[in-house]
Amino acid sequence: MLNFVYHKPRFLIRAYKYLFEYDKDEINYVRHNLGQGDTAFDIGAHKGSYTYWMRRSVKKTGIIVCIEPQPILFEYLKRMFNMFRYSNVILMDCAVSYNDTEGVISVPAIPGKTSQEARIDDQNIVVNKKEYHQINVKIRSLDSIVDETDLKPKIVKIDVEGHEYSVIKGMDKMLTNIRPKIIMECEARHINNHTVFDVFNLIYDKGYEGYFYQNGIKKPLDQFDLKRDQLSYVDKQQWSDNNYVNNFVFEPRQKS
């Protein structure tokens, strides 16, 4: 049983750390691009910091779809959202990919523990670690979720540890018809069977432009240098460095 007196302030502290420290540019992007009554999707919610700021932005009249496949984190989020009385947050216990099926997520932690690095793709990255366990999960595509709910997100945040390519393939109709803005983590160190540029090109092909933040400045994606902005830090295991670029923003291209 969660100690609510203990976990409520920790939940808020974590959310504010994301605003002021971890993902401050991306959280501010969410806050500036969502308004009262909007809908947003948080794919790979973990402990709900993005969901918190999305919910603050859309207020009580908007809707947040929050997706987290790890059972312990799902139960944590359910209890936290109940405690905060978030009646407009739809919490789903599934993974996201290109179709509706069942699969396995590998978690680099002992059973009973969670991890931000839980993943479907390239599971050898996890299995080669000393401690890991696997979880059977339901898998949904975003197009399927939209068909079921009839929701039209203004922003979709994606954090799926290397499975981005499949998630994007599974939101083809969404990108064509709804055209939400996207905030996506995409790192070469999480990918073995394709590249980050393969992921970017899937989104470009749907008529989008890409950006990233560096030192608080929003830059066009053609200024991103994989070796300089990612691989050089990975080689030194310094991916927590503030200059390491792992989050990207995509916006529908303006019609000429």
C-alpha cells in the first residue's frame, strides 16, 4: 500500500524537477502548446511527470491519455491520479507499437522493480545486463486507440526506449488526419536495427518539420549532428550531460 503522505509530495517534486531541470524545454513546450479543453497522449508515462503538466495545461475540460505498460508503475499512476482526482486522465496498461497484439517487455531490474529503460525492441540490450525480468503485455497501435476513443490529440509525447519506429508506423492515420505535434525521445544507443534518421524520415514523409532544443534554443533538425550531439556523449557514458540531445519535436509543415 502506498504511503500517500509520502508519495504525493514526491510526485509533485518529480514533476517540478522535469520543469526546472530534466526536460525543462520540452515541458515548457507542452505548457505553451496545450490549452484548456485540449487532448494529449503520454506514451511511456513512467511516473507521470509529463502527464502532470499536460493535465495542468488542459485543465478539467481536456483529456489526457496516459499509457504505461509496467504493472507496478500503472498501479502507482492509478493511485496517484485517484488521489489528485484526475477524472479526465485515461490510464491504459499496454505498450504501443504498429498493431494490436501481445508481446513481451524486458525490464533491466530484478522482479518487483521498475525501470525507465524497459523495452520491446532489441531486448539483448537488456538481457545482457546482470539483472532483468520480462513482462507479458498487451500491445496497441495509436491509430487503434484513436479509432476506439475518437480522441484527437494536439500533442503526443513518445518515450519508448528504441521502439519509436514501430510506434510511428502505428500512428499513420493520426499523422495524416489529426496531425498532432510530437515530442519524442530518440537515441542511437537504444537502436540496433535501424537509425534515428529512419525514425525522423517516417515523420518527415507525413509532412512534418523537426526540431530539437539546445541551451534553451529551439533549432531545426537539420542542425542536429548525431556524432556531436549524441554519440560523443555515449562513448564517454555522459548521456546525462545537459548538452546531450535526446528529445525531438515535430510539427506539421505549414501549407504554402
